[in-house]
Amino acid sequence: MLRGDRQVATLVADVHACVPRLAVTLPDETFEVPVDGLHRCLASLEAGRATDWLAREARELVLPERAVLLGRLEALLAGGELASVLDGYRRRAGRCDLDPDVIAFVLLRRNLEDLVDWLQSVLEGARPEAQREADLDGVRWCQARWSELDERVRAVRAMLARRP
């Protein structure tokens, strides 16, 4: 485990241990997914309302992956490094129930949320061009992460299955 991973695991475990002592009610996870945002972005891309090169490039980048994105969305709605962080967390926090389905959901949802946010920014056109270019790079980055995230989910499932 890398030094930074140990620090993250330690800090997260310490924060988690403090939560029961807080005098506030923490919100429950709602497991919401950016369904409407993704559908709006895809509809805009499919309608061909791309008015500048960035929106056209976003269209060329995202539409061929439409089925993959909708499949990811459907999977979220249905229900290596990370494993080392989880090991460090468990060592610090002690026995805790970590649900691999929840971990997978959070990882995959975060990527989908980022993709939708950056894509909306590119399509809205209200920001400076340099920002929209950076946002388009963010869309590319999110699309490139799916296989890495799938591998992380597999590793987490395997690691948690081996733990008592």
C-alpha cells in the first residue's frame, strides 16, 4: 500500500469512527443516479443541435458510446488500489460490514455523474471555450475509465469475499 493510501485509509476510518458520536443526523444515501441529465445530453446530441466544434466533437465522442452509457445507467439502476485502501480502512476501523454492491454503485455513479456534468457544460456553451475544451477532456477521461472501474469492482468483490 502506498503512503498516501495509508493516510487516506486512516483518515476515513477515523472519520467513520467519529460519526456515531456526532450530534447531527447524517443524510441517508439515496442511491440517486443522473438519469435525466444523461437523457437530456443524449437527446441534445442526437438532435444534432451542435452549433460549434466542441459540441460537434462531443457528439462524435459520445454518441457511438450511447448504448454503453445507457447500459451503465441501467446497471446502476438495477442494483487493485482500492482493495489496499479498504484493507487499511478495516485495520483502522475494525470489523465493519462493507457491501461490495454499494462500493461498486458509488464508484460507477461518480464516473457517470462526472461525465454528465462535463458533457452538459460542453453542450450548454455558456462557458469560455477553454473551459469547455477542458470539460470535453473530462468526458474523454470518464469514458476511458469504465474498464478500470470494472476491474476495481472485481478486485473489491474478490477482496471482500476473502475477508472474515
